[in-house]
Amino acid sequence: MSFFISDALAQAPAQAPQDSLLGGIVPLVLIFVVFYFLLIRPQTKRAKEHRKMVEELSKGDEVVTNGGLLGRITQVGENFVQVKVADNVEVKVQKQAIASLMPKGTSKEL
């Protein structure tokens, strides 16, 4: 019967590879560097530009809010601005809700 089934012979246990600590840390550091340059750095740069734009808002600027309203600033306060969106229609909006400045003359009706 031994010609159908080969005998199992005991083998020496396989040696575990001896990885250095540096070999395990390098990929993690590399991933962090990639995330920093592709995600974190551009986002902080964009936030800094938005903060600067919000600080420089002035009366007469044409803006678009995060909600999509296009209008002209009629009054600037410390935390809020008043935006004229149509004749006899003014909306009070937080400064941080201003998404972007538009070129002068974008809203001809105002």
C-alpha cells in the first residue's frame, strides 16, 4: 500500500525572515509624504486663500455664496455681509459663506 501514498517526512521548520525595523517604517513614511503633498498641503493653501479673500471683502464687490446666490455687497460687518441679489432684495450672509469673488459687471441687473 505504500506505493500509492508517499511517506511524509518531517522537515525542519522554515525560518521567519528577519525584517529590520527600517523596512517596516519606510513604506509608512512614504505614504504620509504622498498624502501630505497630494491632499493636506493643497487643502491648507486653498483655505489660506479663502481666508484672505474673506478679509478683503468690500462694498461693491460682486460675489457668489456657497448656496449659489449671485449679488453685490452693500454692507460689510465684522462677521456678516449684506448682499443685494435683486431690486429691493437684500440678504444677510456670513462672510465665510462667500464662495468666490466675481469680476466686476458679472451681474448687470444689479
